[in-house]
Amino acid sequence: MKTVAVIIHWGPPDPTIELATRLDGSVHVDQVTVVANDRSERPGGLAPGVSWLVPSRDLGFGGGFRHAAEAFPSASAYLLVDNDVWIDDTAIAACLDLLAGTNIGVVAPTLVGNTGVRSAAARRTRFLVAPTVLGHAPVDRPSEAHWVAGAVMFIKAACHRRVPMDGRYFLGFEDVDFCHRARNAGWSVVISPALAWHGGRDTVPPARYGYYEIRNRLWFTRVRHWPVRTTLVALWTAVITLPRTVVLDLFRRRGTAVSTLVLHGLVDGLGSLPPSGDPRPDEPRVIRWTAEGWMTEGMSGASRVSGLPRSRTGEQGPRPRAGKARRLD
């Protein structure tokens, strides 16, 4: 199985160089490619065999992956991975073995965060459609999941050709959306007991991530023509999340930047729905309402500034809740 590893890059090059170097030395990875969404030049110290793709603009997470998939169409499988994820050859081999199975379209290792919280088999909450990590990770055999975190996932090329990742989300919910569409198309999404580790390094300030969580969750429900869930998400944001954020802004004397992003996330989520495919031409939209730069290295703090969990890294969402994943016999 010809495997192409895809790293979506933005910011300081060192973490990307380190990960690309490790993956380039893996016996299970045929090609490593980096998509430089910040349009930076190829850094020194990168292995000669690693491809460095510079798109014409910032394509976001899903759009960046589509860009790499189009550049390497002969691949049989892709490993999509954040540059702060550590995965060894044993886990790579285990996940690729699973991916080779009939009708298995997506496989992910069990992701362990620096707090020890696992991102494993997951589902969406019934009414508010929030991505939630199940409490029981597979410990001895693979299990099916509704979705797996996009921080690290193995994707069968045939699956992606049929249901390509939707780049319009730009940041957040593209993994939930992709897994949902893959399952509807007849592919299985599987979590492996093999482990990977996530460093939890934030390059996107949490408040700006909150804008995308609000907007994209509304887009996710609207794309699926779920009017009741769309209404519930919008009401929750307007009645609970936004007032709470305003109070926190006032209490912490931090101005209105966070509240403004929550409000615009709601407005954009209910506004014109762009077509599936590439991100909007004006992305990243959050720079319209923030004075600082788009991304900041080393940002930390509560990821739930907007009251919403992150979809791509389970350890930064709510604490795991009890539940069972369906095992593959």
C-alpha cells in the first residue's frame, strides 16, 4: 500500500522538520509531503525526499489535505497528521494493516494527550451535535467509531476520492464531517488500540478557534438538512454561549474581542452556505475582527472560550464520558 504522509504546516518550521524527518525514515511511509499554508519557503534541514508544497493561499486543514492528495493521486493511503503528534512505526504498521481491510476507509490510533486524556472512539451529542470522546478506548482490538480526530488519521485513497474532505470548513469539524460522509458512503471508520501521542501545542488562539467551532457546527447541521438541530445549536449559542462570553469579557476586562468572534460565528453559521470544496476566498475570516495576527505560537488557555469543544483534538474537548465503542470481531 503506497502511503503518503501529509503534514499541514503553519508557523515555526522546527516541529514540522522534526516530524517530517521521522516519517521520512519510516519503512511504512513512501512519501512525506508538507503543505505550507503560511506560504513559507522550504526550510533548511528538511530531508531531500520530503516534498514542500506552497499553495496560492491559506487553504486551511481540509483544503490543505485535498491539495496534497491532488498532488499525489497515485497513493493508496494517506496519513494526515499534525506536526505535534508523535507516532512510531509499530502504530503506523498496525493502522495500515487495518486500513487494508475491505470497506475500511478511515483508521486512527488511540491518541493520548499530555494530560493523559485519550482521544479514541467518538460520537456526536444527539441534540447539540458536539463531538464527544467515548470513555472506553479499545485496549485489545479495533473498534468502530462515528468519527476520529483529524490530528492523526489514515485515509484510504479510494475513500477520499469518493468523499473528498470538505475544505470550506477551513479549521475544525472537517474531520467530523468527513467521517460522517465516509460512513454514509459505506466505509467503516475504525479506531486502533495502537497509541500515538499529541503534544497539545496551540498555534491558533482559542478564541479564534471558537469562531470556527460555532460557525462550522452550524454549517455541519445545515449541510445535512437538520433544521431542528440547527435551531438548537443556534439557540444555545445565542442564549447561553454568547451571554456567558460577554460576562467573561467584562469580568476579565479583556475587551470585546472574544464576544465579537462568538457573535460573528453565529451570524456566519446562519448566513450564506458556501459550496463544498475549497475554503472561502476571504479565509481566515477571523482577521476581520481581531487586531492581532492570525496565529500565535505557543498560545494556551481554555479551549472552550466559546463554550464549544474542539473537534480535532479530543484531549482539548470535554472530559471523556462513559460509553462503549462497537468492536470489530
